[in-house]
Amino acid sequence: VSTQSTGGVHLVSCEAAYGMKLFVFLLLCLFFSSLLCVRLPNAERNRHRVSGLYQPIVSSKTYPSGFNMMELSTRPWLYELSLKYGRTMKLADVPESEFDFYINKGINMIWLMGVWKLGQYGLNHDRTDPGLLKMYAQVLPGFTQDDIIGSPYAVYQYVVNPDIGTENDLIAVRKMLNSKGVLLMLDFVPNHAAVDAPLVQANLSFFVRAPSYQKPPYDNSTYLPNGIAYGGMGPGWPSLIQCSTIIGTLTSFNTKLEF
């Protein structure tokens, strides 16, 4: 069940007043985005690094006719391809023609959203929480447990989710796209992690914790037994804990994925 689909259903049923607020918000986003674009040419020489992964910052000089990115929700996309080809599809099985379909439409970057390994805690939560199950039934009547695949942002570890393939498969996709002049974008989530991520036990100081004046047992709707804060930001968030520093998430990033 896609949260994006849920959002769509919610928006369709909104009243006109809410729709107007959303319209104004989008206009503001467009305005500030235009201010950012003005600065892009000056940032052309800058490069960024995350564990050895280098890509140039996009600039109007590099893409004078505009820059287009296509987001693919990786696991649902592979599921659709599995139905199309009549067999289970992982990254290594995707024909180049499926990528060319987007590239030929002028796409400069493909964002494979949700490629990282997920924990069992979040999946169990998403499959048993009464509020979520009720929402699923509204969005996807007749859904089954197999339709609930867990939040892609409840990252357990920055290694490739075995459901989609291997690290070598992902690297092969990146090289193939680059050979066609197209960039690959992946998720990096600095502000939260999966509740059961190994980093939680290894480095408690990386995460937001209960104030010192609060003593255990903690309120289980806000804190884990070890005092780490979690949830509190809408459906699905109880499967996530809040990082107090980007360093914590950088520490867990997989340095083997240096391209």
C-alpha cells in the first residue's frame, strides 16, 4: 500500500478551503525553488561526497534545456515488471529498454527510491497496527499481507535489499545509466532510522532520547524501553526512530558502494 496513493485519496476528499491552502503552499515552494535555481550555475564546480560516491551538482550550464528526474518506487516498480514479463524481476533482470523508455522522454536522472535493507520490526508493525490496516482497506480493498511491504525509509542497514537484488546489480544499473548520460539517485535518510537498526544498540548517542529528568519506564507511545524517541509524525512513523545527528547515519552508510 503506497502512502502516495493514500495521500491522493485524502486530497481528493479535501474541502475547497484546504485545497486553496495547498495551492498557496505549492506556489511558495515554486518561488523558493526558483531562487535556488538562480544559484545553480555558481555551484557548478562543487562536488559532494557520501562514502566515496561522487556526482556533480546539477547546473543550468550542464543541462541548458532543463533537468528532468524520474522517481521509481523500486519494489512496486519491480512488481509491475514481474506481472508484465510473467516472472519475478530483480534489478539484474530489468531489460535496458525499460530504462530507455524514460530516457527517451528526456529523463536526465532516475531515482530508485527504496533500495536499502529493511528491518523486521517495521514490517511487523505495518502488518499488525489496527489503524494502518483500516487505512489499507480503504485504499486497497481486498489487500493481503503480501501487499504490505514496509516503509522504504525504515532503513535497517545501508546494504541493498535482497528483495531487489545485490550490490553488484545496483552498481551495474548505475554504470549502464551513466553510459547513456543519465545519473542514478538513491536515498540517504539522515534524520531517522529503523527501530531495530544495528546502529541503535551500538551508538545510543546518535539518537534523540528522553530528557534526563524522565526516568524509566518511559511512555511507550513516545520512547523505546532504552529511552530513544520514536514515531509521532503520522501513520507508519512508529517504526522509525529519530536521529540527533547526521553523523550517526553517515556512520551506517555502506562504504562498499563506492562507484
